[in-house]
Amino acid sequence: VVLQALVHNPVVRGWMLSDGHHPRRCRVGRAPTPGSDSGGDDEVVLSGGRAAQAACMACELEAAFQAVFGGERAPFAPVGLLRALWVLRGDLAGYGQQDAHECLGAVLDALHVGFTENAARPVQHSHTAPCPCLVHQAFAGVLQSTVTCARCGNATHAHDPILDISLDIPGAAGRAEPSRTESTPYSLRPRHSRAARAADAALGEWLAARRGGACATAPSQGAHPVVTLQDCLAHYTRAERLAPGAYTCSRCRATDAAATKQLCIKELPPVLTFQLKRFGAAAKLDAFVRLPLTVDMTPYTASAQAAHAQALGGLRASAGAATTSTGSALPGRIADIA
């Protein structure tokens, strides 16, 4: 699955097939033959030194691309790529069952080493200067965490680099959402087509028969037992109330003020990877998650949250003077919307 995702990724495929990596000149997995003149590419062979020098994930991925897109009809077995993974990550070696998400992370880490070690000059990267290697150019984004003080409205932002996002499945196994959380104020449930509703109904009937009773429905989908990717993203970017005393505001210095924490995406990568957490506290979750062909990521970004916060600020400022069409004052709880 990991190899198929990389091979058919347009960003990775375009870079690898445009001579992005040169195995014969790779300094990670190959070294000059001892005692030979290192002036030509033909005199570069596999190194017989350390195990870390004998395996390069970038070289093996390039070989996989050549085998898949080289026109050969014979079946391709990625033995070299598997061997490189075992050499570079001993904890993944063997024939035991491994997690695909952990495998993808290990492959991307090894590819980053293979690409940066062959750079013409040392690569140094940070939040302000991203790494120029293929892995970070394709998969790296920036996650923003915002903590807001409910007393003075001060917002503190923290940014962290990410290569993927791990999403909980809301409402799985019929469990209700925690009472200490709030949903995002966006309407994230798209209009389902007739075919999608029919598929949801069929899956619901199958799930009910499998469980031997009425199927558990996801709170965000009402009568539909299928959770969507948008539901998972809304759950991930919801505002969460922090425990009392867990936050000290840098502006009003209050240690007992209520505060909320909310995650959003500051910078979207060209390729965004999602991991669905299929294991709960007790057992594996069997809820269905429907993945759309396209998804609008705008509501989950920092710019959308900033626009919403600005709109709420204007609403709070005018809540005291706001009236309905009949002339009666609007309820004061409008000012407490968060």
C-alpha cells in the first residue's frame, strides 16, 4: 500500500522520473571501489562497509519507478526496497504485521536522508526555511495550535511541522462526544448525492446485520451510519476547553481563567496524508469512513479560523445594542458564543 501510494503520487512520480536521484552517484548507498580511480560513474559499486552505507531508500525507490514505468510486463517484487527498510529500521525487520502509517513514516525519513546526503551543499531547514528535499516539498505542512483566554480574548499561537495528520473517528461504536469539547462553527456536512445516500443505507444495513441489531449511528450524520472525512476533520479542529489551571494568560496573567485550544492547518502541503485511528481504548473500531474524491480544506485552515474569530469579535462588540425585527433585544448569550 505504501509503495503504491508513492509510485502513483504525481509529485513524487514527476520528480523521480525526471532524473531527480542518481543511484550511480549516490553517496549514501554506494562508494568508490577501494584503490580505483573515482573519476567515472562506471567505477562506482556497492559499498562493503557499514550497514547504513549499504542501503539507500532513495536508490531503491528509483529502481522501483524504473521497474514500474519501464515498460516491462513481468511482475515486480520490491525486494530491494524491503531490504533497505529492514536495514535502516531494524524494529520493522521480519515478517510480522506492521502498521502502514509507521511504515510510511520510516520510508519518508529514509528518503529524506537519501536526498539530503546527496545535496551539493549541506541542507539546513527550519520553519522559516523549509527543507528543499522531495519529501518535505511534497508532504510537509505546518500545523497551528491556538490557545485563547476566555477572560481577555488573548490568543497564543504555536506552529509545528507535520508530514501527516492523525484523525480520530468521531462517534465510532456509538460513543457520544466528550462534553468538554465544542464543535467548529462551520457547516461541514456537504449535500450527499442520491448514490452516496444509497451506499450509506446499504452499508448501514450490512453493519446492522453484522452486529445483530440496530446499527450505531454517528452523531454528525444523523440516520447515516457512515462517518465522512469531513466529520473527522471537524472533530480534529474543534475547540477544546482546557482543564482549570492548565493555562496562564500572558496578557491578563490569570491562572484560573477558562481557555480553549484549537488546532488548524497553517500551511497545506501539496500532498496531505491522513491516518485514521482505527483502535480505541478497548478494541478496534469498525465504523465506516467515506472518503470523497475532493475535499475543501478551507474551513480547517488558520485563515478561516481567523476570519471567524474576527466576525465573532464584531458580534460581541455589537451584542449589547443588537435588536430583532420586533424591537426586542437579542439574548445576551449571543455574546458568549465561542
